[in-house]
Amino acid sequence: MCGKCSEKMVKSGDVAVKLEGGESLVSAPFRPLLMLVGWLAIALGSAGVVVPLLPTVPFLLLAAYCFSRSSPRMRHWLFHHRVLGPYLQNFVTRKGLTRRQLRRCLAGKWLGMGLAIVLVPLWPVKLLLLAIAAGVTAYLFSLQRLPEPALPLR
């Protein structure tokens, strides 16, 4: 990770420090396994953007942890990824979301959850899905609002 990212992570708490811990790589036979788990977590986290009941950030945190123990290069790639990186960096280093990220999260979750509620025939399940969606929404609103990043001049 770049020096600027490392400084932010150390200041932000123990989760960030654990994710930064590239110096404690696991032994060579376990690295491919951690890489595989990390890639599976990225796939599930990416799907979680639109699939109801499938969380995004926990899977990205799992991927970041796996990559921090197996490949500093992959950890750097994940934190600097054009789409996934900002979610992960804001959550880990700054403990919040921008308004744009919040809108995207809520739109995806309510679109997917609304579709699931319409398609499910059982009323108890519909109510459960609605309660879960409301809980996720309340959690997202409880996170700190971060300023939008400045757009680079062209």
C-alpha cells in the first residue's frame, strides 16, 4: 500500500492495522488458499451490490484480510480498485460513506429486496425481508457522511 494509505489506516483503528499487516504473510503453502478465498469473497461482495441479503462490505473486508496475509500486491490492487476501493477505504479508514455511495447502496438493496418481496409467495418471509431491508437501511444511515472526493481537473 502507498505511504499515504498506510498512515490513514494506522490512525483509524485496529481493523485497518490488521488489514495493513503485510509483513506477517502466512507460509507459502497457505497463500494460494488465502488468495482463492479472497477472490471468492470479491465475487460474493460484488454480487452483493444487487442481490438482497448478500452483504458487500463484509466480503470485501474478508478479501482484504486474505490478501493482506497472502499478497501485498493484491491488497494494494483491492484498495485502489476503481469501483471496490472507495467503498473499502471509506469503511475501513474513515468509518463512513459518501452520499453518492449511500444512494447507490440503498438503490441496489431496495431494488433487489423489493423484487424479492414481490416474488416471494409467503407473507412471513415478505415481512422478514422487509425487516432486514429496514435494518440495513438504518445501519447505512447511521454511518458517518463523508465529503465527496474532489474531481481531478482535466
